[in-house]
Amino acid sequence: MEPNYIIAGHFSREYILPPAGQPLLDSPGGDLLYAAGGLAVWDQGVGLLTRVGEDLPRQWLHDLRERGFDTRGVKVLPQGLDLRNFIAYADFEHRSRNSPVSHFARREMTFPKSLLGYQPNQPAELRAPSVSDVPREYLDARAIHLCPMDVTAQSQLTAVFKGGSVTTLSLDPAPESMSPAFFKDLRILLQGVTLFLPSEEELRSLFWGETHDLWEMIEAISVYGCEIIVVKRGSYGQLVYDAAGKHRWEVPAYPARLSDPTGMGSAFCGGCLAGYQKTFHPLDAVLRGSISASLKVEGSGPFYPMGVLPGLTEARLQALTEMVRKI
């Protein structure tokens, strides 16, 4: 069975000290898997496109296949890759990626030997999938999501998938590409994008010194060729703009129990892509994305949303639909 969806992004080996609950120590994660978990809440047939090193536990790839994910797009390089990612939370709003030794000591936890020598902000060039990594079968997929990566990687992957059968392409920008210096690159990148999914912080960074009005920013971006712009605002929900009809919506965040926010934005993106493929309506996309995010924050790990009780997703979807405000 060929995948209906492709998610391209970075794979991580995560060390998470969440605000509540048990820590994750050397567990599979990264934007790639959080988006996949958020999508799998609503639909199946997800292919993963990423790069890992030969030192990655092979059992992890087996486990991904057992969960129903297609791993033919996981390129195992003939070398080790430092995929480690450390996050410690003081509370739900404040996180740190630095000084892991002190965070473990503060919690009176034994420091894991596998985290020795860790440095944040490792170069990510080798971790991003390239055009040559794309299996031929993936070009027959109808929908693709590009997780945060450098602009070059996202541009090249956009071009190759637009040459295939893809009809829906969603893109979550890397924070470093959302600055005034990258405006020219962004204009080129967004041509042909269906769903552009920046965070509020990223959008404000792009328009630094120009305007404080988010809707002005959104309308300015819409002329670059993307069909739908969704601004992720964390606990404030999302702003949604349909460029063709110039429709605006405000979608509140579902009032979930807060446990671990790691991957919330990527889970939203995965659910958003699945929702859009169901009806091709921007509001349906964002509602499902919001529910995926609400499930993610209630537990740790990228696949937590996939294990919730049957019927919970639809019940939340119905409740959230009634809270939408059209502007």
C-alpha cells in the first residue's frame, strides 16, 4: 500500500524533562514524528521522509512500521549523526535547551551517560532529507507536509513534489528563515503552497519594525501565492485566512489538561493536513489540527495522541466547532 501522505522533517533522539509526568530519556521524536502522530489521529497511510545515522537503534524503525508508518523514506546514512535534543521545562510556558547537567541535578535525577557532550543548536544540514532521498512511490502521494528545515531543503522538496501527484502541500517554516532578511526566499518558497503554518512569534519576527497587526501581516504574506495562512498562537488558538475568499476565522485552543507541550505545533500541522484532505476547507483543517494539538499536550511523546479513547477526538471536534468565531 502506497502512502497517502508524506511528512518530511528532522528525526530527534529526545531528552525531555516535562512540566509534569515522567521524563523521556533517549526516545524517538522530532518535528517529523510529532506531525506524524498528529496526523494519524485522523487518517492512515503516512510515509516518513528523513535522515538518520547508522547509530540509530534499528528497533525504532521497526516500531514505526508496527505503528503503521511507511519508513522507505528514512535514509540511514553510513555514519553516526548526533540527533540528540534536550528540553527542560520550568513550567508550561518556559523551557530551556541549555545546561542539561544542572537541570538533572535540580530534579535530583541521575544524569544519563548518553547525554554527555551534548551541545544545543547542532548543525542540521545532514539531518534534512534531500531530493535524492525521495522514494519514487512517494511522488504518488496526494498530500505532503514540510516540517521546519532550512529554506534550501524546503524549496527543493517543494519543487520535486509539485512535479508529482501532490495536490496539497503544507509548510511549517524554520524560525531562522522568518526574518526580514529572508523575505525574498520566502516569496519564492510560498508559491504553490496550500497551507502556510507559522507561529505568531515567527510571523512577528518576519515583520519586525513594520507592523504589529497580525491580520496585516497575514494579508501581506497571502499575495505570495499560498492559499491558506494559519498562525499558531499556542494557548490563544489560531488565526485562519483563506486568501481566495479573504475569509477570516479565530479558532480558540481546546481547553486541554496541560502536561507536556513538546511537539504541540507539529502535531497541529499533522492534524491540519489530514483535516484539509477530508473536505478541502481551511476551517475543517484547523479544527482537526487544534484537536491533535490538544491531545498532544496531555501526555509525552509523539504518539501519545494515537492512544486516546475512541470517540474523544470527535467529541472535542464538535465542541470546538461551536467556539469558532468568523471575523
